[in-house]
Amino acid sequence: MSDIVEKTLTALPGLFLQNQSVGGPTAAKASFSSRLGGLVRGITALTSKHEEEKLIQQELNNLKATVSAPTTTLKMMKECMVRLIYCEMLGYDASFGYIHAIKLAQQGNLLEKRVGYLAVSLFLHESHELLLLLVNTVVKDLQSTNLVEVCMALTVVSQIFPREMIPAVLPLIEDKLQHSKEIIRRKAVLALYKFYLIAPNQVQHIHVKFRKALCDRDVGVMAASLHIYFRMIKENSSAYKDLTGSFVTILKQVVGGKLPVDFNYHSVPAPWLQIQLLRILGLLGKDDQRTSELMYDVLDESLRRAELNHNVTYAILFECVHTVYSIYPKSELLEKAAKCIGKFVLSPKINLKYLGLKALTYVIQQDPTLALQHQMTIIECLDHPDPIIKRETLELLYRITNAQNITVIVQKMLEYLQQSKEEYIIVNLVGKIAELAEKYLLVAFGNVLVLNTVDTYAPDNAWFIQTMNAVFSVGGDVMHPDIPNNFLRLLAEGFDDETENHQLRLYAVQSYLTLLDVENVFYPQRFLQVMSWVLGEYSYLLNKETPEEVITKLYKLLMNDSISSETKAWIIAAVTKLTPQAHSSNIVERLIQEFTTSLDTSLRQLAFELKHLHENVKLMKSLLPIDKSCEDMVVDASLSFLDGFVAEELTQGAAPYKPHHQRQEEKLSQEKVLNFEPYGLSFSSSGFTGRQSPAGISLGSDISGNSTETGLKETNGLKLEGIKKLWGKEGYLPKKESKTGDETEAPPVPQESIIMENGDQTVTKKDQSQVLTQSKEEKEKQLLASSLFVGLGSESTINLLGKADTVSHKFRRKSKIKETKSEETTTDQNIICSSFSSSSNVTYEEDYCLDNLQDRGDKELKKFSLSSELLDSESLTELPLVEKISNCRLSTPSLFADNNMEVFHPPQATAASVANEISLASSLLEETSEHIHSDLMEVCNNETISMSSYKIWKDDCLLVVWSVFNKSGLELKSANLEIAPAENFKITEQPECCLPVIEAESTKNFQYSVQMEKPFAEGNLSGFITYQVMDTHSVQLEFSVNLSLLDFIRPLKISTEDFGKLWLSFANDVKQNVKMSESQAALSSTLKALQQELRLHVVDIIGNEGLLACQLLPSFPCLLHFRVHGDILALWFRSSCSTLPDYLLYQCQKVMEGS
Amino acid sequence: MQFMLLFSRQGKLRLQKWYVPLSDKEKKKITRELVQTVLARKPKMCSFLEWRDLKIVYKRYASLYFCCAIEDQDNELITLEIIHRYVELLDKYFGSVCELDIIFNFEKAYFILDEFLLGGEVQETSKKNVLKAIEQADLLQEGSLSHLPSFLQFQKLL
């Protein structure tokens, strides 16, 4: 790096040398200092944008000349830089000055340097290439003895720093954590926070130092460290539970006013600190009763103390309420928090009202009665002149939607939708409306009878179709593609009740025909696609109109210029479906004529298909049966009818067919070109993504190349198959399943109807009590209220959005789609995980390819004898991992020692009592003898049982075994071990794990196989065991086990040749130079260390280069190439997985440091 | 915090600080949209805005708008206080600050901001400490800048 900087700087015109000697004349200096003023005044005096542009361009030209002139002094440069910043702020490009900003930061005196750094932080972004040139300057300034320089360097690092250069400054910044000046320590902590954000694995090893910062005697440093803790706890709260006590103590001291007065803000002690702590506590206490109990007191006090009528106290109150509702509930606190929310909601200040609504939206699921309390305020907010308030109110209503108020709420949402123009809002609202509409349609179908008698507001078929029409019209082409897909699937799959299905479909068809009759109205493309699919499938339900009439309408649409070719493909597909039902076919013929000459290949293809089918009516009728969109068609996928043809060709000397991937492979090995595609993809290329449109599907069949007459039938078959895939079974829940879903749905019906009545009663009671004082307007509001808040009355109300939401299978389906769709979006993971942990269907594309390679590799290994002494140590590859669990024991002296504060000590890491270990060790599973395993470690115990765990590193998975030792003399019954679903792990129970009884003084084992779903440096697996002693109450005991990435790394035994192939096929790579200590200087010893500690397989050693391979279970390979250069070791990782190399690099570095 | 913008009632940008990496084009687009939206709002309206997936918190001081973008789970009210504390800091540093001070000495306004907020997080909440840090770095600063005569508002922010 340093040489690059040097080179670049010398390549620049040699200004600096001259600078020193020349120095500008004083007159020039004086004019410079007021130049910015002149510029600002000049700009303000101008009247038009055009003049401004001219003036600034002129200014920029001047600046450009000045900054590159050799006579410019650094002082002048500083002034220029300020003007450049100004020009950039006005929106003009000043990129020619970037390099000079870096120079100024490097060479200027303190004042100039400061401006230089400022300019850099304003001009450049994190991945800007010029930023690399700043690294040397930063390193130099970090080592400076001048505090101001160190501060500047730290300030710039905390804002903007190239990720790959972190190792260059990390040790220097770590040193600064011990600096005597608190401002330096504080900035160093914030710099590390920045590093944590951009490259968390690079700062993993300094977590201990974060703890030190947390216990710093200076409040500022401690507060800064909370930013890091907040992020880390957000990622993995279970690892920091032991700090709860510390955070509570700090908060207590802050609330109690023990901080210096300096930190008061409008006589409230350190509000920012309080809020940060409250947020951290909220994360720690979530779903954890024991941890939550620790904080009840301090939360209570916070609520009590925040009394002053100032914004900042409300800020604290708001956060406090949030925390109270996030942690394990305590009724007393909830009551107080609810009162606080009331204060917000009823406040005349609009900001507070907004926050009140916001608070209501997130507590409403836990406590729907709160909404009832404030119903009149909510109604008022619904018509508030400020759209933000309106929108938040809708958000609130969205969460309290139930089967009775849905029509009113959706109507309100649609009204809002009509007024808003911002795309983001439209997409968001449209999604919500569609979700509600679909969900309650399902409920309504379950409750048809009940609803018809009880409530006229209830959604019905017509309402549903009309609502969806509005959704499609407004949401149009910006809405989420799931919405039309789900809608069509819902129509196609239908419900148990056939008459309802019939009515729904018929209504849809009728409403679309009406819509299409309206002249001069343009519908969004997506809406037209939906219409054409529905018309194609369900026009047969019509009595009055004949298929011909529908076809005519579709044809008219098809001829419209504003229709996209994708939509046209949908329309032609619909016409194709209708053709067998029609008697006369003039229009169809016209269509064929028109489109068989179309320039669009996919349309032409569709037209030809239609043409050929049209010639064979019988075939067409069997291919396009009515209302069978959800049933699969049997297709001869092996193309057996072509066998004769193939045999004939072969005898005539044709080359045998090679599958696509084989050809690809051969091509690759011949050409030795870099293949930038992930390896697994070559197999899936035939699985084209034709889900969205028939056009795509036809293209797919194009690829298969069956255009001969014999292949025609097959082509059409395939195409229909494709259409079925759209809405049929594949990829979605099979129909059968959805039916069972409906059945389970049935029971809650009567229950709900009762509640509905209850709800009505409560509302009407209220109504009566207030009748006397009502004006007419108020009466209207009351009416609206009663329609909105119906069904919220009692605790047992079925809130369809809440946890009780097992009613609608629609909801379940939706989240499943989410899950399969994107594994990387981990938001909402909680909900999804809890209900689907068993069904997570992660597919590893590489699986197949890798197995293949591995097999081959194994065979080849036997043939090749590599001339490496290390090969002998092959058997060593699976040496046990040395698990280093660092117990961060804090010997913190005192926090805030100079501030007369109470001293607290973070809890000591609990020293595990290992009394039972010997007896337990004897009971290790038999399997352990075959595989390498870790030592037995106690994870939790109480008076009756002691639990230990150990890991078995099997070749294909990681087995975690929990050993339960019954210490008591009594028999334990129905022992049950449950592992909490963890974000990054997939857990499968081994069959032999059910334990009805644990005899006295015996040991039983629970065994789980764990897989890592995506690379992760370290994670926690927590769970609990429940058991009963002598048929009494059941006891629950919690525990957690730490898993590291290394637990999932296995050697990948491949040959050098395969290594080469794989290497080329991987796109993700990471390079890093590591300095070796003298003892490591030999390549072989380093290799050995890596082989042993990380279980890497040594593939080959060529001179001073080594090749290693490993895989992350189940099948993410990672290859490592390294070369020794004196005492520098150049590591180069490649993998099919994007994050794996980073993590492995980190582990390698750890090994290198360790040995 | 994702970014902070200061702009005048006329829609002129006075200060911009971005804590998330964005391209210049995006920055310009966001600035334009936000300035428009915020200026269009009436004085009695809520200080918070939902904008894309962000929350915008803004406050007007005299002729100057201070506008911060935070994430949804962040605390809006305390962000308002961050703005206020920043104005207080400016006020103390410049001695009853007005928009002009910020226009002509915007680099100083940046320095103060950097001592108060770093990387989008509150770095130091003690007013005394922030100003001490600024003064330390200012020690060598040339003599005080005489206020330039102007046709702009001399209205005090606080």
C-alpha cells in the first residue's frame, strides 16, 4: 500500500517542493480569505438558476487552475478547499479537488490538515478509490504526539475508512483504548464501532477490550461503547445476558443523578445515555423472564422519574414504554406504561400524538383494549390534516383489523391511497390492503353462515373482487409481484365450498368483462394480465356470454397499442384456452394470421402453437381441459417416443447427446477461461424462470429446441405444464394441504361469532352511555368508531395479526413464500422460524456437483501419489479442534471512580462446577469412539440434574450431544429437550432422542445434528430441558452452547486438477497478506498448523505455494491458495459462498497468531 | 442516523452530512425531494415524516431547517433534541448564531458537528466537552472573522 501512495504522490505535479520555497504574496492571501464571502454574496445576488450555474462554473474553473498551480500555498489550498466544499454542496461537481483534499490532509499544518480531513470526509465515500491514499496519512497521524492530530485521524477513521485497510490501523487504534485522555479513548471506541459495522469479523478478537471500554471511568467513553454493545446485542442477545446487571446498574446511577452535571440536558441527566441503555435492556429482556426480572425496578424508576414536561423526558418515557412492552411482561409495569401511552395520545402536541399512535401500533397486539380506550382520538386522527398522522392511524387500524371492521378499514386505506402520489407509500399500502383482503376472504369463507346473520359489514365475494380491483388499478405496475400471483392462486385453488368458489370466480369474470367494456380507460399491465388469466380459465362459468364474445373482447385488447408484449402473451394464452370452447373461430384465425408474423418471437411462438392446436381440435380439448388449472398433466418427460429417431441418427454416425453441464465442463477444461458464474448454476439452466409469464415459458421451450412436427405435441405439453406450475401444485402448497388447513380452520368459528357479539355489545353499551352529550357530528364519529373497533372488546378476541393467527392458512402460505424466496432477508425470521423451522427447505445447488467432484477426487487420490511428505499426515486432517472459549473475566476496578459513583462489577463468568464430570464422561455415546469429539462440558445444573454437552465432529454433520445426569434418587419423567430455533443453524433431532423416563442416578443423552445455514463466526445454540419429578410439576432448565464456524468445517479431499477446476468456478475471493513469525517461516509447519487447527485438506504443495481445500457443511467448498514470500504469507481464498472466505481468513489469522 | 441536512427557507442547502454511503446522484435526489417535502409542510404539522423506509425528523430555527434521517426503530423525540443540542452548540460557539454564521463559516459548523455526532451516533453529549474539543483544535485559528455585511436575515436561530 505505502508504495502505491508514494508513487501516486510523486506522479502528481511536483507542487509541494516548490510550494515551500515560493509562498504567495500577501496581497493574494488577503484576497483569498474573503473569497468565500464574495462567492456566497455573488450567488445570493443572482436571480436565476442559469446565472448561478454560470458563476459557479467560472468559480470552479478558477479553483481548478489555482489548486493545480505550483505556486499555490497550502494556506491558499485550504481556502480553495472550503470553496470547493461549498460548490459541491450546491450540487456541482468538484471531483478534481479530491486528490488535493487528501494532499492537504497529508501535508498541511494543523489547521490546514483539519480542513483537508473535513473535505475528504465530505467528498469521498467508503469505497472511493482515492481513499486508499489517505491510509498512510492516518497511520502517521495516529502515531503523532500531538493530541489534536490524533483526534483528527480518529475522527476521520470513524466516519470513512476503506474496509480492506482496517488491519493497517487496527493495532494503533487498539492502543488508543489505553490512552490517558478520555477524548482519545472515546474516539477510538467509535472508530472500532465503525469497523464493527463495516467488517464485524475483523474486530472479533477485541471484544474483551469493549468490555473494558464499557467499564471506563469516563462517562463519554462508556457511552460510546454502548453503541457497539447495542449492535452486538441486536445480533445475538444471548451472548451478553451476563451484562444485564451492569447495564441496569449504570442506568440506575444515571437515573439517580449520579453523573456530573455536565451531562445534564435541560436538567435531565444524560438522556441519550438513558435511551441507549433502555434500548439495550429491551433487547436483552425480550422473551427472557429471568433477565427481565433484573430490570423491572429500574424501569419502574425511570417511568416515575420522567415527570418534567419537556420533550426530552417524553423521549425517555417513550423508550421506556417500548422497553416495558418488549421484555417479559409484568402487569404492574404494563399498567403504568399504558397510562404513559395515554399521555402521549391525548397530548395536544402533535409530535407527542404521533408517537402515541406509534406506541399504540406496537402494543396493540398485546393489549387490544388500549385501542378501545382511545378510539375517539383515533377517529379524530383519521381525519387529521397532517397526512403523517393519518398514515400512522391507518397503520394502527391495519393491526387491529378483524373480520368485522375490515371493510371500513380497507375503505379508509383506499381513500388515503387515492390521495397519495409517493410510490413507496402506494406499494406499501397496496400490499397491506391485498393482504387483509385475502386473509379475511378466507375467514369469511370459513364463517359464511355466521357472518351472514351477524354482520352486514362482513367481507363477501363482491367486496373482495372490488377491493382487489382497486388494488390492481392503483398499485398497478409498482406493487409487489406476489400480490397478483397470490390472488390468482387463491382463485385457482379455491376453498372447500364449491358454490362459493363458483360465485367468486364468476363474479371476477363478470367484473372484468364490465371493466373491459369501459371505453378509454387504461389499466396497468399487471391488472390486464390478471384479467386475461381469469377470463381464460373461468369464462366457461358464464351463462349469457359465449366464449366467442370473450375472445372478441380479448382480441380487441390485444390490438391495443398500449399493451406490453408480456401482457399480449398472457392474452394469447387466454384465447388459446378459450378456443376449444368456442364454436366459430373467425377471430382466432385472424389472431393466428396476425401473430404468426409478429416480430416478437415469443408471441410468434404462441401463435404457432395456437395454430397447430387449432388444426387438431381433439388434441386441443384434451390438452386444455376446463377448470383443471390445479391438476398436473402427465407428460412423457423422457421423450421416449423419440427413441427410434435417435437410434436411427446414431447408426448414421451422429454424435451421442451430452447433457448441458457435461458440455460446459468440457468447454471449460479446454479453454481454461475464468468462469464467473457460481458452479452450481450450470445445472439449473434448464429450470428456466418462466413463472411470471407464458412468454417466458415459451422461450424455455425454445431452448429445448423441439420445433419439429413430432416434437410439437411435447412442446405444447411442456408449455401447459409450465402454466400449471404458475398456479398449480409445484412450488406452492398442494391443494390437499390447503384443504386440511381449511378443516383446522373450522373449529374457531363459533368461538369467534360469540366474541363478535360480545364486541358489539360493549360498543353499543358505550354508545348508549354517551348518547346524551353527542352532537350530530360526534354521532357520526361514534358510528365510525363502532364499526372500526368492533370485536376488540375482550381479551380473547381473535386478533388475526397476532400470535393467535393460526386461523388463516393464507398467512401461513405467505410466509412460506417469503422464506423460500430469500434466505438472506432475515427480518421477520422470528415469525417464520417459529412456525416453519421444520419445513425450511434450503436447497443447496452445489450439493450434487460437489459430491461428484469429491467422489472423483477420492478415486484420483489413490492413483496420484503426490510427492509431498505432508500427504502422509493425511490422516491427521481430522484432528480435534482446540476449542478456546475465553472466559472474559473482568477485573474492572471501578466505573466512574472519580465521580463518586457506586462501584459495580460485571458478573464473573460462572465457573462451572465439574463434580459430575467423571461419572458423565463414562457415559459418552458409543458413537463418540468412532469420531472425534470435544470434551464434556457442563452447561447447566440444579439440585436434581446436571447437564453437560459435547460435540461430535462427524464427517457429514455436527452432532451435539446433551448428556443429562439425574443426580437425585428419584425417577424423572417425560424429560423433554427443546432447542430454540437459531437464525443461522438448522437442527434436526436424531431419532433415538425421546426419553419418557430417566432412572435415578443415571445418564441419558439427547443428540441433535446441527447444520450451519449460512457462514457465521460464532453463534449460540440455546434451549431448555423440562422434566417432571414424581408426577409433580414440571421443571424447566435453560442452557446454551457456543458453536463456532470451525465446528462445521471439514477437509475437502480433492485432487490438484479438481482444485484447479473449482478454483476457476468460484467467484468470491479474498486476499490477505499475513506476517509470519520466525518460528512459522517454514511452509510445511504453517501448513501443518492450518491442517490441524482448521481441518483443511492439503491438496498439493508446489515450491513455495500450497493448495488447501475445505468445505463448510453441508456443501460449501472453500479453497485456499497460499504463497510464502520471505516472512510474508499471501493467503488467497475462494469459495462459492460469499462470506465464507472472510470468516476462514479470520480463523487462519487466529491460528497464525496462536502458534 | 443516516444523514443530516441543513437548508434555508428558500431551499438552499447549507450543510449536509451523510453517514451512509450513497452516490452523488442519490444524494442530490434525496436532498431535492426532502427539501421540497419539508418546505411544503405547514408550521403546525408534526416534526416527523415517513419517507421511503426512513423517518425524517426536522425542525425549523428562524429561517433554517434542520433535518435528520433516522431508522424506523430510532427515537424521534431524542433526535429532535439532538438537533436542538447542535443548535445550542452553534449558538454557544458563535455567540447567538444566525444563518449567516453558518453560511460563512460552514466548515466550523462541520467541525462542531463532528465533535458532537460521529459516524451517525452521538459522540459526546456534554456541551462543555464538545466546545473544549473544538477550542483545542481552534487554538491556532486566525483572528475572529468580522461579520460580512449582508442582505440575508440576521435572525438569531435561538
